[in-house]
Amino acid sequence: MESQMIRPGHLTAHQTAQQLGITLGGVRLLVHRGQLQRSGGTPRQPWYAVTDVAALLAKRQQRDAA
């Protein structure tokens, strides 16, 4: 169950996965590889900054377009 009280400018793990088109496991892998950092929440329900997710998405789209 996701937290209903999330700070503005942040996404839950589920929202992040949806934005990036990957699974929750994929989000955890990005964190493990250092490509994405948690910016709040709890260890079980982390939050990610919208700006970080948008930058990662733009980087992936640029790579795919090349």
C-alpha cells in the first residue's frame, strides 16, 4: 500500500516505474546502480524527485533516438 501523503515534486516507486516504463524491480536496479537516488519516504516506500526521473527519462529517450 502506497503512502497517501507524498511531498510535492516527488513520485512513489510505482509512479516512477510507470513514468520510465519499467517494473518496480527495474527501479530498484537503477537505485542499486546509482542511476537514480531516493529523495524521501521510507525504506519500504521510497520517493524519487520528479526532476531526477525526468532527467533519466530524457537521457533514455535521447539514447534510444541515437
